[in-house]
Amino acid sequence: MRSDFKNTALVPALAFTGRRHWLRAALACWLGLSIFGWSPMANANNLEVGKPAPQLVLHTLDGRSIDSRDLKGKVVILTFWATWCGPCREELPLLSAYAARHAKQGLEVLGFSLDSPDDLAEVKKVAASLSFPVGLLGNPWAGDYGRIWHIPVNFTIDRDGVLVDNGWKDKEPVWTAERLERIVTPLLR
């Protein structure tokens, strides 16, 4: 009986060692990438209002790919949301109505859902009520926009492809009618 106890006690110890080994390996990879000048966290920190906006491609639920670089000449809002996010669900109808009203003025909204593929049915249900294209982000990394770690978060790009609103710097990141009028409407004139 005592030897059984020792063997079962060994299993958690091995699991702990395995996790520790995995964490060390992950840290080593992150440090190695940072040494060579690539750091996902730094990418988001490098976003600057007034500088060219980083490229991002939306792979829509209906199979299209929309590259933000191809939208030069339009005002673009990149919005990151999820079906389980209450503030996102409040923001989406407002943003959708605003996008529909201003589409003829050159406004394009791209919706990136952070939901997992398992939640695709719910994402499609929400997307059906929106006036803009939606796709699953696939993972929390959004290129040079960094790791999407809180939502909603939005980025606005002017007609020249310049970042005019950095969602990481917004104290109140949820779109309101007032924020849209203050930030986006002047760009549409």
C-alpha cells in the first residue's frame, strides 16, 4: 500500500516538473525573440497616432479576405470584440448603425471576434445583425496591434492610412455616439 502512495505522489511531482520545464522553454523563446528585435508586446507599444497604421487582414465569416492596406482612401475602424463581452455587445449595434449611415462617405468597419471556432454559431448570429464584415481573429495576437488583452478595443485609420486613434490609449474604449462624432465624423468630411 505504501508503494502505491509513493507512485501516486510522484505523478503530481512529474506534472509540476513538466510545467516548470514548459515555462522555462517559453521564457527562453520569448527572450530569444526579444533579443532579435521582435517582441509582440513592443509592437503594440510602437503604435503611434500620426504614423502609418499597421496592416491587418480580416478573414471574414463568408470566406473573403480584407486587407486594411487595400482600404486606403477610406476611413477604417478596426474593432475587436467577443460574444461573451457585455460592453462589446452594447457597442456593436451603435457602431453598426453609425457604419451604415456613413458607408457612402467612405467609412469601413472591420470586426474581429475573439471568440473560439467552437462559438462560431453565436458569432454568426451576432454578425448577421451588423452592417460590417466580421471574422474570427483566430488567436489573441493581432499583428503589430499586439496581443488583444482587453475588449472592446478599437483603432481608427484615416483615408491616408494613418493611425488617428489608438485604442490602447483610450481611457474609455467603448464607442459612444459622442466619441464617434468627435473622432470619426471629422475624418469623413
